[in-house]
Amino acid sequence: GRSQDNYLIRMPTGADDIRDEADQMHHCVATYIPQIEAGEKIVMFMRDKDDPDKSLVTVEVIDGAITQAYAQRDTEPSIPCQVWLTKWAAKKNLRITAVTLR
């Protein structure tokens, strides 16, 4: 099995990163660029440490809560990803309201 330390969270460095995430993931995260640039929401990328350029889960944070967490095409993240993200959120004192994390 995969070690629980095999994942990382990457912050986008700009709109191009977010567009790349949208292209890889086939979802609409790029439509959030104005809100992200305005500081209304934070978007982060969950990646595998062995393949950090490949998107696994796109994570949205608003007001100290993970509000969305989706894998490709707005599907539910894998169970290992859900477990890791839930533990990561606890460490960062983030609440979880995302329907895809349990």
C-alpha cells in the first residue's frame, strides 16, 4: 500500500496553474480565477509526491473550511486521498463541509 506521506498540497502560483488544473481535471475551476485573485477563496492542488505535476484532487477553501474537493471530472476522490485530506485538514485546523469528503 501507499504510505500516507506520499501526498502533498501545492498552491497555484497564478492563473496559468489554475487553468492547467482545469485542463487536467476537466472541471470548471478556471471560472473561479477572479474570486481566487480577489482573495475570496483559496484553491489548492493535492498531488502525489512521486508525480507532483499530475492533478489528483482540487481543493477549495473558504473561511477556514474545505468546501469542495473533487477528482477528475468532478468525481469523488479515492478513499486514500479522502483519508489523507481529512487528516491534513485536521492538522491545519480546517473544517470540512465538502460533500465528497467523509
